[in-house]
Amino acid sequence: MLTEIEIDGIGTYRLPNMWQHSRIRVIRGPNQHLAILAFGLGMPLKQFKKLPDEKQDEVNRAWCRLTMSSNMPRAAA
């Protein structure tokens, strides 16, 4: 199971923890998804928005890869 993905020139992306999720829930609109991406890199939303679009897309692909169902652990039967 993947828990983090290294992104060249930016750093390591990890899924946000529970504390970060409580902060993200307060944000409304399109910035909420951007906050998930930014917090996973350990950077503020303003700093993330300054990244080039291709780097933001790369982070989004990393988030998609970490959250897809084939990456989730299977429950023991």
C-alpha cells in the first residue's frame, strides 16, 4: 500500500492527517480541494497556488493515486 509519493522539485506528498482534515473542512469552494493538495505537501494554500499548473496537476495525480480503491488495504475475512 502506498502512503507517500515523491514529486520532483516539490517534495513528498502524503495524505493529510486528521488535524489537517479538520482545518480543510472549514474551507469552502474550489480552495477546499487545493487545500487537500497543499496540506499533503506541508505547505500553505497561498504557497501551493504559486506553483506552476503542471506541478499542481502532478500533485493532484499523486493524490488520486493514493486515494484510489486499489491502493486501500483489504479487510481480513
